[in-house]
Amino acid sequence: MTDFNPPWWLQNPKLQSVLSSLPWRTPRRNPMLDAARPLILEVDGRVRLMGFHSPQQGRPAKGLVIMLHGWEGSVDSTYLLSTGRTLYEAGYDVFRLNLRDHGDTHHLNQGVFRASKLAEVHQGVARAAELARGGPVFLVGFSLGGNFVLRIIRRATQKVIPGLRQAAAISPLLDPAKSTAAIDSIGLFRRYFMKKWKRSLEKKQALFPERYDFGPVLAQKSIWAMSEVIIDQFGQFDSLRHYFRTYTLRAEDLGGLDWPLLIITAQDDPIIPFGDFQGLDGSGRIRLIAPAHGGHAGFIDGFPWRPWYESQLVAAFDARR
């Protein structure tokens, strides 16, 4: 199924998952960052999303790659900086988009982030695609960002993304209920995501104290419990499972796509059950690559600690130009 085969000492799925986000793996020299300029996109009414556009310097671009990070990540997450550099050095313009309330963007909108808010992310991607000026556009997302990618290309039949040639999802979330339970079952992951989410909620509350009191949420001891309390507090959904269903995807939901889709996920991913991908391989325009090892968005095969999937993305996008 793939040629990714890390040495035995890098095959532990939890280690692979941790390595994907370690800050020391961030490239010291990154021409993508040197070329980056911030842009605020106004979408879905009054919603504002911030992104960073890195156009090629001194040479024509092969196309534009739009990148979406995972939950509680940002445009400055290690995996986006590393992959963005690889794509930029391969000749692509890069646009890294922050989801609402991710990175340093909590002040841009009074409303809080919800994974169910597909329209604003779709519109943000469509606005970013205009920067390609008629050239080819590629879309890649990681984890929850991968979930957004899958939903965006399903929706793109009616809501067109200008110039879209191919989409890719690395370790995409399919069933948030299963993945939330999986995170909570692994102490290291639970503490990591709870710390980041609580810090995000505290920042939002400090910016809009007249609107938010997250005290009951912050008092909880698990991601599941925090999610239940915050969903109940806002009253937009009948239950947490109702909210989860708004962005749950099944294999049959991805049939009949108009654009080619590359999915890379590991069979040993401790957060995303591999069984949820059964039935996708060879389904229409979907190409599924599923190595035995790789953890969650890891796929690190040794020094210099650059993920194996980066070369797969470059090859896939080059083939669709």
C-alpha cells in the first residue's frame, strides 16, 4: 500500500503523534515565512478569518496550496510550517488559514469556534483561492483540518472553489465521538488538548467578559465533559452527540466527488480508528494511502525529521497541475 516503513524505534504510534508537533522540528530557515504576509478574509457575513499568503519570489508559481491546521493548532503549528516549507520550495505559493479562535485570532470575532461552522471555512478557502489568479489550486488539511477539507470538496459541487485541482487530507477526523473518547483515554493526549483548549477559552473570556463565563467548562476533567458542558451552555444543539453528528463523515458520504482526493492515514493512528476508512480505497476519485505505522499525522522516518507525506503531497500536486 505504501513505501513508508520507519525504523523499529520510530514505530510507536504515540511517539509518531508527538513528534508531529514538537517545536524543535520547526525548520530554522523557512523561505515560506520570509515571503509571508498576513491577510484578513471577511466571510459568511461579518466573520473574519486570518491567513498568511506566501507567494513565490522571483519565479512563477506552479499553483497555490491552501493549508488547514488541526484542532487547537494554528498557522504556526510545526506540521504546517514544515509542510508549507516543502511545498514552497517545490515551487508552490502557500496560504495558511487559521480557523476561528485558533492562533492569535480570538479578538477577530465575538462568536466562538464550532467545527460545525463549515460555511465560513469554505468561504475562507474560496477567497484564498482567488489569490491564484486563475492558476491551479490545491487544498490540504490535517486532522480536524482534514475533516474540513473532506466536507469542503463535498460542498464544492454547488459552492465552487476557483481553480481547484486536487484535495488532500492527512489523518482526517471522520467520527468526532470516537476520536474524543480516544483522546480522553490517553492521558498524555488528554492533558495536551485540555491545556490548549482551556487556554483558548480563557483568552476568549478575557476579550469578551460581558458575553462569556467559561468557569463551568474550565472546571471539567476531560475533553468529553468539557464538550458536554459548553454545548449545553450555548443551547444550539440537543446534545453533544447531536453536535458531533454535524461533522461526522462516513465512507458513503464521500462518493461521487468531482475532484481527486488523496487521503493519507496510518493504520495505527491512536486517535482516528482505521476501520472508519474501510470502503474508501478505490472508491471513485479517492486514493487512500494507509501505512501500517505513522501515528496521528506523524509519518516521521528519521533524521532530518521531515514527514514522509510531504513528498507524497508534492508528487500528487505536480501530477495534477
